Amino acid sequence: MEGGAGRLLPDPVVVPHFDPPAHWPRYRAIDHALNSPACCIWIAVNPGPVEHNGVVVNATYAYKEYWRGNTSVDMHTRAIRDMSAGEKVLLTVIDRSAYQRSQSREGGVRLSVADLYVEEGLDDLVPSVGDPFARVERIVLAHQKGARVSENCKHLIETMPEYIADKNENTGEYKILNKTKFHAVDAYGYGLMMIPIDSRPYDDTPDKPEYLRRSGIEPIQYRHDMAEWKRRVRAEEAEKQITDNPLQKVNTSEFWGDEDQNVEIAGEFNPWGT
């Protein structure tokens, strides 16, 4: 963006609503407001191994939205819990400003809005991270990776295209315009910031490196990576044999690509040439 106002977010890719499969990790994200609507967005991630209803592996799916104004925290919490009935939510993130101790109680006790949500039963709360522009980057990244939004998330669908920043010509800084109307976009950003970039599950087979313990790797890529890993393991084993036995017969064809042959290797020879 160079000067003036500019749009920050792409149009969401909207899909017919479906409930995410039971094994998909699920998250909630809340943007609380005292004098304007509070919003909660539910987000699931497809961990694989296959695409499902247009959501590719490792992409997010915003599938549920709560939106209500002029309501107390206990009513918000009750509605969010009711809408989550039967679901296993891994984590709930809320705007970090909700942790300011702005609420007074008898005896001089000061509480935050987040404390009130916890008291009412949302005890998995964590504060949001990042500024608005970091969240914009994460939303754009999620979009590039195939993020989908349920048709039921009306406010998120409506306001994403309207998320605009204006540049102050004097300071050069950008500011989000009409910030108070973007509770759904903010909640969505809070949630995406807490979801791992790669949500595919691990294959915990012992001794495999991290990049081979991911599921959902393309078969050709997996075969290449597996072959390369095995070659490196054999090379390291051969180096250890050379160190332990200065003069021996070692078959180098597997890891150097030589023709099948046994060669005599002296102890001072380093197969990496260093």
C-alpha cells in the first residue's frame, strides 16, 4: 500500500456449512466488547490425511459464529458454551485487552473481563498475541493455504472485504478504519495466531527426523526424503565404522552412488572431505 486507504484482506472463500469431522482440532476466539457486539469464532483445522468438503489438508475452516451486543459476560459465556456442546475445544483465545483489571467488586477487589469469563466456565482462556497487522498477515497466509469459511459466519464474511487501513501522511503510519465494527475479523485473527502453522499430526515412529514424522506428505516427496535420510544414516554409520576400525572393507555404493564394490578405506580418510 502506498498512500491513502487500502484494502488489507481478500474475500473469504465461503463454503456450504458442514460440521467438521470429530478428529479435527478445534479452537475458539473471542473479541469482547462492552458497548458493542461481542463475537466468538470457532475454527477447525483439517489435519489430513485427505481433503474434506473443499478444505485441503492443513487448512483452516471457520465454521461457527456467535454475535451479540449489550449482553453481560455470563450471558455471553452461557451462549458460547451452549454452542460448543459436544465439542472438544483445544483452546480459547480472547482479546488481550480483556485482561485489564477494569471491574470492581465489594472489598476493593479488581477483576478483569477475562476473569469473569473464567468464573463463568471458560477456563481455557489465553490472551491474544500480535498487533492488527500481524493478524492481517496470518489471515492472508491462511487464505493462501486454503482457508475456508462456513456460510453461517455472516459477520466475518461481510466485514473481511471492508477491513481497510489508511496512511497518515504526516507520520507514515497506517491505521485501521472503523475499527469498532470488525469484531468478527479481529476474533478470526486472534484464533489464527494461536493455531500452529502446520497442524498435521506426527507419526511417532522412533528415530525418524521431524520432517518424516508428518502425515500428509506427497508420496513422491516422502520417498525422496526417506531415501535421502537413509543415505545420510548409512553415511554416518560408515564414518563411525571408519573411526572405530581404521582399516576395513566398507561398501560405499549405497551412499555415494558408486558401482557396487568394496574399497579399502584408510583411517585418516574423511568421506565428507573436510
